Amino acid sequence: MAVETPDNSFIHRFSALTEASPKRGRDVVLRVLDVSLAAFFLLVSLPLTASIALVLLATSGRPLFYRGERVGRTGRIFHMLKFRTLRRGAEERLGPYLGEELVRRTEAETTRLGGWLRATQLDEIPQLWNVVVGDMSLVGPRPIRPRFFEELAAELPAYWQRLVVRPGLTGFAQVRRGYETSMAEKLAHDLEWIADRSVRLYLRTLATTARRVLRQFARGLIGG
């Protein structure tokens, strides 16, 4: 698999910018909420997670998880986890694409079980582990692959500010706008979250996401 990790100058440049950003006391509260809620949901979903893993192993074999390189807080690269929903080798074939073209090509690479997992959003359960270990938050800008982050940071001068906070399992931009929204507009909503990042907005974003996930889960079950 091709390595997307950017060079040290990339990491150093954005780390210096984000480390210079003022810290907030409320970030500690948000981190406590992240760990508490993510650990709780991991525990509650354990029987479902184990069942999915067994069915995935029986129908698609290994690996069980997709491990995609993403840019995290301060520019650190981490591996975002999902249950594997695509055919083997799909990540390499999809690597050069983004946006609507990526969505179209991903559909062609999706397995039958993977399609159901994506439709119900159960494929994202492993990201709760990313939250527990500190790679991600429950709420924040959606994580992006390193090669695209460099391109967007060159096109949108304020894009680096997303690195002030941890990327999120859900985000303010996601609950306000759809996938087809331009990166510039998504950035505006991400920056609004970064400027506020209050407990109230955090909980409101989670509540909105929970309602959407439950509706999509129900539709996915019916469709399946």
C-alpha cells in the first residue's frame, strides 16, 4: 500500500502554527466527555461489534479493519479505523480520487456486507477506539488524507486551523451541510466550531448526529 505520510517540513510547519494557538480550559472538559462517552458506547456495542467481525471474517476474510492514514491534531498522522467495507486492494485503486468521483468509485468497490455496514453506519464503530486513545474527538472537523490536506492547505489559507483541534467522528460541517458541499464552505463551519467549541455546541452536535444516524440505521435495515 502506498504511503501517504507527508515530509517533515509539512508536519513541522503546521505543528508550529497550531502549538502557537491559545489553549482553552474547556478542551479538558471536552476530552473527558470524549473518553467517557466513547468508552461507554464501545462497551455497549461490544456484542454487535463481535458479531460484525465474525460475519465479516466468514464472508470477506482478513483484514477486518480499514486503516486509513489521516491528518490529526497539530499535523500528526494517525490511522483511522473502520470495518472493511471494500474489496481487497480498493484503497490503492481509490487513492487518487476525492469528492463525488470518490463516492462513485467507492460504490463499485463495496462488498455486499460492506454496503449494509455503510448504509447503517455501523462500519464507523471502530473509530470510537480512535477517540479513546486520543487520535480523534467525537466532534470536530472530519479527518482527511495527508495528500489532500496539503492540496487544500495550499488552496485555502485558513485550512491549517482545523489542526488546532482533534478531527471528529462527526462534525459541525457534517450536521449542517451534505457531502457534496464545497471544501471552502465546510471549512467555514469547521472554523465556527473551532472558535466556539463549547460543551453546549458539542452536545447539540452529538444529539443532531444521533438522530440522523438512527434514521439512517432504520433505512439501512429496511433496505437490507
